[in-house]
Amino acid sequence: MFDEGQVLLIFGSTTFPGQVLLEKLLRSSPQIERIFCPVRATDTFAELYATKLFDRVKKLDSNFAEKIVP
């Protein structure tokens, strides 16, 4: 596939549409190597994984957070 081993850069990943995009990429393309998500210093990126949105991704891959680099 085109996304195997790819590294992505996603802006706005702390907004709801950005979270939906991030979840969709992690769920549908598990072979993506890294996803870089620039965030402000005031944003708490760890709270993002605690939402219900990422429950399906957690069931598929419990180590999905290692792919995301804030």
C-alpha cells in the first residue's frame, strides 16, 4: 500500500476534526510508521488518548501511541 512505512505530519490534531483524522489513520492504516503532530506547549496530548474516540484503535493496537510524536 502507499502508506506502508510512511511518516506523516498532521496540523490541528488537538481539534475534534484533527482527532477524527488521526483516529481514522491509525485504525485504517496500521502500517504507518510515524505521525508527527505539532502542538502548543499548553496542550496536553496525553488526554487525547483517553477519549472514547480512540477505543477502537486501542483494541486493534495497544501501542498505537508510540507512533504519534507530539
